[in-house]
Amino acid sequence: MMLPRWVLDFGGVRYLLMVLGNGVMNQTQAWYSPGFAVRLPQSVIQWTSEGKLPATMLYAVVPEGTPPIRVGQMANHRAIELNHVFVPLL
């Protein structure tokens, strides 16, 4: 099940960053470039994990108040099921 990890605010509207997978999430600073030769500081969420490859890490940004998302992986690893909807993995 995907669980909320962060609350994000965009222009007064709140969203949840929901994740599925192992690892640690931290807020840190990085650079954003809105155009050539322009570099602005920006807060980012960094997700790090250690383990064997291939690794599966899923995330969703949803409006606050959205219930947890149920995730299932198909036996052939070519699709996932999100709340009973099958989504092919390319």
C-alpha cells in the first residue's frame, strides 16, 4: 500500500507525496535552471535506497485527503495494479 510521506504546498493547495518502496527520504537543497545560464537554489526531496537491482520504487502526488493507494505487482513484472486498475510497465 502506498503511504503518505510528505505534505507539499503549491499556491495554497496541499498535496501528499505517497510512496511505495524501501529507502529514506530527506529534504535537501539543489539547483533549478529555468533557462540557459540561470541557476536558482531549490528545495528538493531526495529518495535514497540500497539493495539488489532491479529495484521498484513508486511515487504519486495526490490531493490531500486521498486515501492510501493499493498497489499489486503482476507475477510477470510487466504490469502493476493500482486500486484494481492494471497499468502496463514499459
